[in-house]
Amino acid sequence: MDESLRQKLQSMVEAHKVVLFMKGNQLFPQCGFSAKVVELLKRSGAPFHTVNILAEADVRQGLKEFSSWPTFPQLYVNGEFVGGCDIVTEMHENGELSALLAPLGAASN
């Protein structure tokens, strides 16, 4: 990956405390995995930003190398890669997701 794309991706993950790279957006997810993660993030109460990878081919391809994760959605919190749908779901089920997001404005539940 070229340095300009790496810098673009780094800026994107650092621009918001919680960023979900997904197919579609939080109002209109375009795959079931993205919809599931959006629902879990909404339940957490933490504000989050989404990036539609279907609209940005360079981001979609570059993120696979940037995160060393081949699939979407991809969740980043505080500039760090957290995981995809299965990992976020597991974190939600065992309470880790709410613990991670609570300092960022999530409702306690």
C-alpha cells in the first residue's frame, strides 16, 4: 500500500473515537454483518461514525492490508482495530464491548 493511502486510512481511524468501516451506513446497512454491528453499537449508546466501503474502493482494498483483516465490517475504537462482526458480537455478549465503549459516552446498561 502506498504511503498516501496509509496516511488517509490512519487519519480516518483517528478522526472519530469509534469508527465502523462497513457496507452501507448506520441508517442503511447493506449487509447482515454490518447491520448486526450497527445494532450492537446503537445498543451501547456510544456515538459512532460509519464509512461506506462500497463508495470508496481504495479504502475497501487498503483496509484489508491496514488491519490485516480480510472482511467487513471493521470496528476501530480510539484508533485501534477491534475486530469484525464475530469479535464484536462476542465482546457484546461477554460485556467487553460495553466496558470498552463506556468511557466514550455509552449508556450503562
